[in-house]
Amino acid sequence: MWVKNHEQTSISEHNTQESYTAFHARTLKKREHSTPGDISSDMKLLYEFWSHFLCRNFNLTMYNDFRKYALEDAREKSMIGMKNLISYYDQVLLNKEKVIHDTLAQHYVETVKNEEDGERPALEKLRAAWRNGALELKSRKKIDNLVDPQLREELDR
């Protein structure tokens, strides 16, 4: 298993020595047989893993799984996957060493635009990055090109 923030993350007895592919397959099989919106501890762990691993080792297939399942869970009113996905977008956007990938920039802005009124964590994270000057210049330009006037007004509030 992986280590985050110099502490090993909590893991179940099944996945202490399990490969990613085995863990991924087992977790998604369990997901298929669960009630929609019911997020297992293994699925939570998979979301957490994706949000950390993909920052350093981008893999399009893995990212697409991450996004797909987070959006599916959000439609069922479970926001655990989306919280991890938004955290991932934020980490990628704030990386001073890499420019955000076009697809990620587009998906992040779409996520912000699709948030409903009330709590809007994707907007809040984007607004904070927008205001504090932490964005790498090329990443800011990519985001700026995707922002419509209405979203620009929200970011500038």
C-alpha cells in the first residue's frame, strides 16, 4: 500500500499486500453488488489513492475511472468521490512545476460550473487559487480561456 503524508493510510485486512490491479478489481466488483450511494471503505480508500497517486503519476485510464465513479456517486448524493476529485484538481492546479493538462482544466471548470447552489467546494478552491496568485502562469491561462463571464464574476467576488 502507499504512504501519504508520512503515515500509512488505514487499510483493510484484505489489501495489506494486494496489488493495485487486484484491489481495484475487487473493490469495483464489490461496488457493483452494493446499493447505489453506499460507499465501502475500500472505495473510499481507492478514491484517496487516486487523488494522491495521480498527482505524481498521471494515467488517463485511472483518471477516467476516478472521475466516472466520483460523478456516479455524486448523482446518488454521496460526495466522497467528488471531494477527493476536487482535492486532486486543486493539487494539480497549484503545482508550480507542471502545467495542468487541457483535459483536467476543462473537467475542473465543468465541475465548478455544474455545482449546485449551496456548498460549492470546487468553486471555493478555484477562487482561492485564482485570487492568491498561486497558479502557474500557463495553468492560469488555460483556466482563464475556459471561464465564461458568469464564472469570472463568481471568481472575482
